[in-house]
Amino acid sequence: MASDFLSIIHPSDPNQRGEGGSDGRTLPILPVRDTVLFPHAVLPLTVGRESSIQLIQSLGEDKAIVVVAQRDARMDSPQPADLYAYGTVATIHKVVKMPNQSLFVFTEGTERVKLGEFSQIEPFMVARVEAVEEVQAAKGPELEALERNVSTGFQQIVAASPTLSDELQAIATQILESGDSGRLVDFISSSLPFLSTTDKQELLETPDVKSRLQRINKHLVKELEVQQLRNKIQSEVQDSVQQSQRDYYLREQLKAIQKELGEMDEGQKDIEELRQKIEAAGMPEETKKEALKELNRLSRMSPMAADYSLTRNYIEWLAVLPWATSTGGEVDIPKAKEILDEDHYDLKKVKDRILDYLSVRRLKPDMKGPILCFVGPPGVGKTSLGRSIARSLGRKFQRISLGGMHDEAEIRGHRRTYIGALPGQIIQNLRRAGANDPVFMLDEIDKLGRDFRGDPSSALLETLDPEQNNSFRDNYLDQPFDLSKVLFICTANMLDPIPEPLRDRMEIIELQGYTEEEKRHIAFRYLIPRQIKENGIKPEDIEFPEDAVSYIVRHYTREAGVRKLEQLIGTVCRKQARRIAEGNTDKIVITREIIHQFLGGIKVHVDTEIAERTSRAGVAVGLAWTPAGGDILFIEANRMKGKGGFTMTGQIGEVMQESMQAALTWVRSNAKSVGLEEDFTKDVDIHIHVPAGAIPKDGPSAGVTMATALVSLLTDTRVHPLTAMTGEITLSGNVLPVGGIKEKFLAAKRAGVKHVILPAENRQSVEEDLTPEQIDGVTIHYASRIEDVLAIALPTSTTEQASDDKVREEVLQHADA
């Protein structure tokens, strides 16, 4: 666009013209048709005559010209006699070259002048001009009344006219307040479109301000009467002709005129484009019928109508949805298996269930099977499994995070009666995917909220029900959309918060977590290459030996997944990136010393913590399940002189308190069998504490641990080091099965436990959920009675106690090394 500008001129300073204004100046004359320029008015002019173009192009630094109206607008080559005797000196501010070689000139009038002798006719006219001084009227009530009449009449005309801007009223008021009557008349004269060229020229040629006010007042009064009469006629016509007939008549006329001209207005083009989109969308017949009905309604609306944009948005949503667009082809099971193995290490059982599910999809593409739901702690790969499934099927992948969602309208959308209404997240993501069969991941479905705005989990029932989602109806669209081709996958950390009706529609696939060996493989296969790439360094700049990765896993993380591990690897990579940025380009081999330097001291004391804590009697190690995976739990018991009191602390829930009472009752009822006096509680108070008191803890699976801690305390016998246990107890001493065996076992292994005591009835869970590689290095003991637990957990001879002391010493020495 910059090449189109011939010049950009700043307004000239009137103070630089010298005394006498423009008297005696010789200036070029620009004839104009049907146009009168007034002083202080800004007027754009289209210059097309050859002589006028030469005039504009010949101007030097002085950009002053005289704009004069022609007496006869039809003359193409006017002579001096064809021009009015009065004109206006104008300053040219900007000249724009148009594509048809004409010029678009922005001019500003400065003063009235009278034309004198012409000194040049060709190629353009030049004449001597003489300034016309205004004759100011004496201030008085008559002049003030006249000014106010003129200003009021002008404001009424502007208010009633649809073509005049309301800003003109404010400008006129400002000029009136400034007291410049002559400028007020000039401004109103230049702003009124109904004044003829002759009328405007008469006003320009009248130097007496009072006379100009009287003239313009007559014109304003006349125009106000015409407006009133026109409004009266229009009102009578509207009463006699129905609005619909009038609209139809005018519309048909407009169509006929545009057809003859071979053109179409923007509104009709828009309507036609929407009609083509509707035809090409492949929507069901009933939906198409509704869309065309709304489109016809839109075509009859004025673009200024309040409902125009709302209706148009609704039609656009209907037209752009992928009603009949699919991306996925036939399910290739070998390819799916290859991609799952490539993207995820191990998870054999999970992958098998996914491949079973996809195999049924291959044999029966229209299957109405359950919705997959991956349940497991954070960082175990639930979301990335969904991405891998989408890649193996060749489908688009869309994800919605449901965590903290409270509003049902986020799922179903808002009704169109609401301001700013939109479809729900389901429909919005289908539009983004551009296909009706994406892999749709609903993340954190266990964290859905619920309040006065509705229950999103209930809204998901229809979405995730294979028997209903073939006609999912969004509140905004109010048309059924087939979701049966969408492969929905949900993720959750816990099953308990998910409502039972919603859980009933899902096929639960659990991901429990990884062992240290599995984390090491995942780190070398995925995490380290990814973090090296994301932090801008090269593989040859850094080396992670196996023992370094194992050290980070064992001493800096205690998680079921690998998210924290990846963060720590990323921290190490960023430290190396900083070294390189500072000029040290040497390759770095990660050692324990470097890990301490980059990550700080050891964060997690695993096996050493257990060895140290169990070095006194009354401490036992339990196993707990948490939404983030398994964890170890220390149970501490102590006694003091008293009268048989029993204290329980550690932010424990009611179920765990009941387990403590049951454990104490069993110990008291079996005092002789464990080597205690029957009335051992008469002179002592017993206190059981579960450390990390700020963290709420509850559940029955710590029952055997509490009983073991009590017997260890009362018999002054220390529990075997590196031993952990879980199980619920009864008053009669039976050990009942518990859940979360895999998570608890993996937590024990991460903590360096070598012996795990489990309920005998959980043997099948171990065989199903744990692989030989995961069990390797840990001895599992099964117990059906609390006596079995005590026999395994507590030493029975001085030889065993000495052996335990040696193990503790070796562990602590190894930690120091």
C-alpha cells in the first residue's frame, strides 16, 4: 500500500502566510462538480481530469489550491467563465493514487476567496485570488436567538436522519459554545446533504455572518417541515401495507435488479455458502431439514437484527460438524500391538486387554461394547496409552480434562436462549477433530464435581452408554448426533468417587505401578531420550549409567509412576544445558556425586529408614494403598506407668481405630500364648501412634501390623529388619484378605523390604497380578492366623536376634558408603 501514496502532507500553518492572508496570491484553480468546499471543512475529492491530475502533480512544497464549483456540472473542460466567482483556498493533506489512474485527494478549506484575473488556462487554470473578509454581526439577543435556532434545527435534523452521524450534534454544540457564528454556519452548510450546489454557493458568497445565519435557518426550517411530512406519509403507507408483503416485494425487486446486473450482495453470498455447506455436511434428513429451515429464516432477517448472529452461529455449528466424516479404517491388530510395545514398556496384562478389545472391534465394527477406563496412580501412562490406541487405529485423538468440572452444561452445552451459548465439550472436540470416530479421552473422571449447576457425571451417562449414545442430544444443537463410532477412554486415580451407574458402563483396566527395574528400563527407553531432546542438548553431551539411574530411582523417588523420575532427569539435563551455555562443552557422565550436586542430598531413605526405625521394640512396618500407589506405614507403640489407658494418635480414621482396639483385645485375650501376664495392662498405659500425623489414614489392612507392634513392645522383642506386612484381623485372631496387593508389594520392594507377610487368601492375587521378575528379591510369607504373623515377624531365639543385628548393621554401612 505504501507505493500508492504520492505524498503525505502536513497541514500548513496559517500564521506562515504573512500579513494580508491570501490577498494578491496567484494560486492554481481546481474546478469541481456539484461540490462546494467551506472553510474549516475537510473534503475528499476524486480527481480524474487530465488537467486536474497535472495540477496536483505540479504542486511543490506549497500545497495550497483554490477549489471552485462549476456552474454546469456536465462540462468536462470548464473555462474561467464557467466557474463561480467565489471559491475556497484548500490545503492538500494526502494524495492517493487509485487503480484507474485517478487521484483521491484529501483537502481542508482554510478561507473564502474571490477569483481575479486568470494568468494561465492550460494545462490547468491559475488565477489571482483575493481574500473575502467576514462581516461579523454585533453581539446581542437577536444574534444569540438566531444562533440557537440554527443549532437546534440542525440537531433535530441530525437526530431524525439515518444517514447523518450523531457526532455532528456534539461538534455543532462545541462550535456554538466557542462563539464563532461564521464557522457554525460553514460547518452546518457543509454537513447537510439536502442543500443544492446553488444554495451552498450562495452561502459561501455571503460574507455577512448574520445574513448567512438567516439563510441557513430558512433551509433548516424547510427541511424540518419536509421531514415531518415524509414521516407522516411513511406512517400512512406502513399502516396500509403489511410488513411481510412489503418485505417480499422489495426483496423480489432486489433479486431482479441484482440478476440483471449479474451480481450478488455479501448477505446472499453468505447464505449461499451456508446452503452449500449444509448440503455437503452429510447430516441426517431431519437435521438437514431443520438447518435449511433456520437458513431460510436467516435469509429473511436483517443483518442488524438481534437474532441474526445467534441464528448464523447455530447454522454454522450444524454445517461444520463431521456428521459423515470418518478417519479410522480397519483395525490392524499386529500393528496395534507393535505400536503399544513401542510406546510403553511392560504392562503386558494391560496391553493384552486392550488388544482383546480392539480384536472385537475388528470383527464387529459396530459393537456396542463397554467403555475402557484406565485406573491407576499418576504417572503410570494412562493418557499416553490412549494416544497410542489412537495412533494404532489411525484415528484423531481428543482429550477433555474433567477434573473439577461442576457444570453439567460443559458436557451437554447451553440452550440457545442463554447469552454466549455454545455446545458442550463433546461436540466442540468433535468439531476440532473433524471426524465422527476419534479416540476420545475423558481424563480424571473420578474428580468430577457436583453443585447447584448440575451433575456432570449424570450427563456422561448418556454419552458413555453404548445403547444411548447413538442419538446424543446436545442442548445447544437440539439435534441427535451419533457417538457410537467414537472410542471413549476414561482415566481415573481411584474408582470409589466414580458413581456406580457410570462405573457400570466401563471396562476397568488397572495400572498399578512399576518396580525399580521397570523404572530403569522406562528411563533409558523413553524418559532420558525425551528429556535430552526437550532441553536442547545432544546425546553425546551427557551419559546416564545404569547405577546412576537406579540411585535416582531408589533415593529420590517413592512413586508408583515415573512422572517424578522424568522431572528429576529433566533437572539433570538442564544443569548440563547450563554448563554448555556457560562455555563448558565437555561431556558429563552422571555419578552419585554429580547427582548430589545437581539434585541435592538424598531425599528418600528407603531400606535404611526401615532398619533404623525397627531397631527398637514396638515398631512394625505396614503396607498401605493410596491413590498415588502403594506406600509403607510405620506403626509405633509405647508404654508407660498408668492404670490401663489406651491412646491412639496419628490422624487415623474410625476403621483404623477399630483395628487398634481389635489388636489390643486379641493381645489381652491371648496374653499367656505370647508370653505375657494376663493382667499386664493394670499398671501401664499403652499408646499407639502412626507417624505423619498431618496425613489422614484409614482402613482395616493395618490390623496385623498393630498386633505385631503391640506384642513386640510388650515382649521387648524387635521385629525382623526389612520386613513389612498387611492384613485385617478379627477378634479370634484370623487374618483376612485385603485389596491393593500389587500396589502394596511394589511399594515394599521400592522401600527395600526383603520379607512381605500377606494374608493366605491373597495368594491368588499375587499369582495374577505379580510377575516372577517383580517378585524376585523379595520373600512372600502367607499367614491365616495372627500367630503365623508373629512367628514370621518376631525372632524366637538369641541367634535370630544376632542375625537381625548383623543385617541392620550391613544396611546402615551400605547407606553410609
